[in-house]
Amino acid sequence: MSTAALASLAAPISAENGPGLFLRIIVVASFVGVGLLAWVLLRAGRNN
């Protein structure tokens, strides 16, 4: 997908100018994903 297509898809999500809410959602989701990945890797590395 091109950047213009992604911006047109994200337009209804964010009513303000610029990325705004959409970018915040992406950042929070990535932090949650990294946290879950770290948790899974730490659990897999434990010797139980």
C-alpha cells in the first residue's frame, strides 16, 4: 500500500490535522506488542 492509501484509510480515525490519534494508537499497540513478545520470550527461557 502506498502512503496516500494509508492516509486515506486513517482519515476517518483522526479528525485533527496530521497523524494525531492514529499515530498514538500505532505507538501504544507497538508497545503492547513488544511487552507481550518480551513476556513470551522470558517465559520460554525459564527452566521449570
